[in-house]
Amino acid sequence: MSSRLPEIITLESESSAHFGYDNHPITKINDHVVRIATMTEPFHWHFHPNSDETFLVIEGRLAIDFESGSLELHPGQLLTIPRGVRHRTRPIGERSVNLTFERSGSETVAG
């Protein structure tokens, strides 16, 4: 067993100065990855054929558009999108910061 301590991840520093759209991994959990997404503009329509995707809003508000309508998430709210469901995300207001949880190696298909 290793005597090294786990790394602390500070979400504020991971999202501090990003403009536009930035989505990068911050840690792995078993066969899943946790990403932080900082958004000041919409992300394109897409789906994930091999993984569900969970969003947890930590700053601002996030709209998730589906073919059948839209949902709005506020800080502290979480939503899971089943694999294969077409969607797009966009900030409401100037900026949205959220965590996403998905299977490592998840495929993103535009459209």
C-alpha cells in the first residue's frame, strides 16, 4: 500500500480564467472520468452512444436542450442523460461551470 496522500483538486482554480468552452478531466474514478466544463457559449448538438452523462452544476445556470424540450439546472442540481440521447448544453447568463461524469473513453458523436 502506498503512503502517498491523494491529490486535492480545487474546482475554483480549474475553472477560474476560461472563456468560451473548456472541458477537461480533473480525476478518474474506477472506469469513469470527472470533467469540469466552463461555458460562456453553447456546445453543439451531440450524443454519447456508449455512456450515460451526468451533469452537476456548481456555478451559474445550465440549460440542457433535448429534441423534446429543455431543462434548466441551478447550482447543486444534478441530471443524468441516458446514453444515445441527443442533447446540447448552454450557459444561462454569462457563465456556467459544471462537473460531468461519464465512462472513460466515452465517444461523442456530433449531430
